[in-house]
Amino acid sequence: MKTIWKYPLRMEDEQTVKMPIGAEIISVLLQRDILVLYAMVDSDAPLVSGKVYIRGTGHPLNMVDVRHVGSVAMLDRDLVWHVFV
């Protein structure tokens, strides 16, 4: 069954997130001061681990073969975080 799952992210350069195979990331946003990734998933599919990377504007992009999935502004838009998978 398809549904939308929410994944709260830690403010770290790199982390591992477990999602069902075939998950489609649909947005990244700030919810109650927590960076959250939303994905449309098949809730019956087996889980797989994937890397999520967070970089601030001006920070080095030292990842390989990644896709940008969203950007979020914090602290009255003084900080902008960019999320990649």
C-alpha cells in the first residue's frame, strides 16, 4: 500500500535512513524546528538503508553520485540547508 512517511533528520553532514525499496522523496521541510524528509513509500516493501547528506550554503560538496531533494531556510533565513540523497 502506498503512503507517505516522515523521516526526522539530525543536523549532521551524513546519516543513514532506512526506507522501503522504491521510496520516492517528495519534500524536505522544517517542522517545529526539525528538518524533516517526506517520502511516498510502499509500506509493504522491505527496508533498505540509504545515505542522506546535509550541507549549508558555501560548504564543500564532497559527495559522489547524489541528487538534491530540497533546501530549507532556518533562523529567519540566515541559514539555508541543502539535502541530498
